[in-house]
Amino acid sequence: MLLRGKHVVEDADGNLHETRRPVSAVCRCGKSALQPWCDGTHKVLPERDRP
């Protein structure tokens, strides 16, 4: 999911992360190593496991 502009994203542990870029990618599949940010892992997941 792409966010444009300033946002605050809460991760699964309740930590708040402020966006610092004009466009930020947030993980939707839950498999990213950079939670809550997307690292592209969804591209290598089997079709049935993609969001």
C-alpha cells in the first residue's frame, strides 16, 4: 500500500513510525523484514499467499 504525504504508521508492537518520504510503501502481506514498510517480499510469495 502506498502512502503519499506525511503519516504516522503503527506497527504490530504498537511503535509509531513517521513517514519521511513523499511516497512510502507499507507492507500488507505481513512478510516484510522491514515491518511496517514493504521490502518487496510479496513478489516472491505464492499466489495464494499474496494480499
